[in-house]
Amino acid sequence: MNNALTILWMVMGIAAGALLPLQNTVNTRLAKGLRSIALATGVSFAVGTIFLGLVLLALRQHLPWGATFAQQPAWIWLGGLFGVSFFTVNIVLMRYFGASITVVLAICGQVVGGLIIDVFGIFDVTRQSLSFGRLAGTALVVAGAILVNMTTRLHADAHADADDTARPRIAQRILLPVAGVLSGCLSAAQTTVNGRLGTVLGSPEAASFASFSVGVTCIALFLLVTIRSTHIPATAAALPWWAWAGGGVLGALYVLANAIDAPLLGTSLTVSVVLFGQIVGGLVIDHFGLLGLARRPVTTQRILGAALVLIGIMLTRFAL
């Protein structure tokens, strides 16, 4: 692949990453209206599945579903399960540690997971050598993410996080952060698996649809087992249309972009450029207070963090 195409796919990954904080904002609004994170996630996954299904119908592609089921390993269908697992662990972490630490743990897991997958050739990806440059790039990405997501928030949000979270036991203080990093690794695995499925089917759209279908099935089963009431709160009626549809569509576009990029850029680079897009999108949303959020102006520390992430991406991609 020439450098021009590489830059094009990287730009698409950055754009996809920028959708994530917007999606999280929309889904948070939906969860507040429904008074249920799990139900809001189910709605989001269902909308995303329908959206991608309509895309497939419009494309009228002939897809080798039967041959793929018969000839490919079972893990190739697990992208949706990885995504749901990532979401579930984050819910638990939010309760105990608050938003800031949860974001950093997830980011660390995504970056490290992407590096491990590429170095060891997991999920049949082409193995890439582990060099000092790639290690240094990964470390810079993690350090930049910490600066953006924690440094300016710890003092401002410390009391809010403490009010909204439970006090973890000693064992939980050790095990839950480990689970958070591992869930981030699962997010990187989802990117890889969906990319492989898209290559096999010859359609990243179909791979994304399959991932969302598995995800919405898992969430539906979870709701059937755990739901105690079918009552929909009155606050749901006041939700704007974009709160119902926006999260699912944005999530579908994000998964689709990852399914396209992963086979072309490799897992570690795809995860890194998406992370950079996530940071940039979050900075824009915070600075302007989009969708009714409180404004959190961009600071020098946050810009420095974003710059470290960008430098780390370049090292991860181009270092020998």
C-alpha cells in the first residue's frame, strides 16, 4: 500500500474515532431518559443492526454466508460478543471508579491489546516485529491519553466521581482495573475479528452487520434474564429523535470504519488512529459544550496529550 492510501485510511480511522464521544453523549442522553443503561444499549444496538441491514439491502451484494460458516473458525463471529463484553465491564468500572479512570483503563487495554495481536499474529493477522520504536509509540499513546482524560479532570471531577461511585473492596481495587484493561484488549480483538470477517465475506458492511447482530442478540438475552419491569418511564417521551436513533447509527459507522481499516493498517495502528480521533472529538465536544453538555475548555495540558498521541501513532506506524 502506498503512503497516500495509508494516509487516507488513517484519516478515515480518525474520523471514525471522533464519532465515539458523540455516540457516548447521545447514548448517555438516551440512558437518562430510559433510566436504564442496558435498555439504552439494546436500543442503540438494535438501531445499528437495522441501519446496517438496510445498507446491505441497498448494496445487493452476493455474500458467501454458508461457505464462511462452514470453512472459517468460530472466533470470526465473536466481534459482537467482544463489543458487548467491553461495554459491560465499563458499566461496572464506572460505578466503582468514575468516568476518568474508566476511560484511561479502556484506552490502555485497546492500545496494548492491538500491539499484542500484531506482534503475536493472533486471529491469523500478519505478525509484526516488536521494536523499540513501536514500544515507545505505544507508551506515548497511553501517556497522551492519560493527560487528555485525567489530568484536567481529576481535580474538577474528583468529588463528582466520588459521589457517583461505590467504595470498592481491596480485592476489587486490584481485580476491577485488570478487568478494565482486559476489556480494552477485547475491544482491539473486536476490531481485528471484524476486519477478518469483512475480508472473508468481501464486505466490511456485512461484517459490521454480523457483529451488531451478535451484539444485539447478547443484549436481548441479558435483558430477558435481568429485566424486572416492562414499564417505560415518562421521561422517555421527552427524548428527541436523535437520542433514539443517533447512537446506533454512529456506532454502526464506527464499527464499519474499523472493519475496513483493520486489514489494511493492522490492529495496533487502527486502534491508535481511532484513539486519536476519539481524543480530538472529545476535545471539540467538551470545548463547545455540544448536545447540552457542560463546557470544559481545551487546555494546554490536553493539547499536549493529543500531540503525544499523534507522535505515538507515527512511531507505531513508521518506526523500524
